[in-house]
Amino acid sequence: MRKAREAGPPAKSLMPVYLTVALTERTLLAAQKRGADLFGGALQQPQWRRQLRMLRAAMVGRF
């Protein structure tokens, strides 16, 4: 994610394509935190939180 942030924001016309990227970092951090217990439960946040995160990314223009 750091490398993607350093590359700068995507073009405005491509922003809707990249909105799901806003969810990636949280999921990967949760998987890393769980370690060996990766399949012990849900990694994703509730859907309403994911939607708010994508809305924020769309409005701010960064992930």
C-alpha cells in the first residue's frame, strides 16, 4: 500500500475502479494480526463500515 500511495492518486476518471482498494489495507492488516488463526473468523468489517470507507475514499480522492 505504501508503494501505491507514493505513486500518487489515480486519474479522476479511474477513481471508481480503485474504490475497492480502500478496503484492502484493513483486511490485510487483520490477516497479519491473526497469523496462524487466519481462518478462525471473519476478516472483513461489517458491510456498512466498508461502504463508509469507500465513500470516504471517493470524497477525499485517496485511499
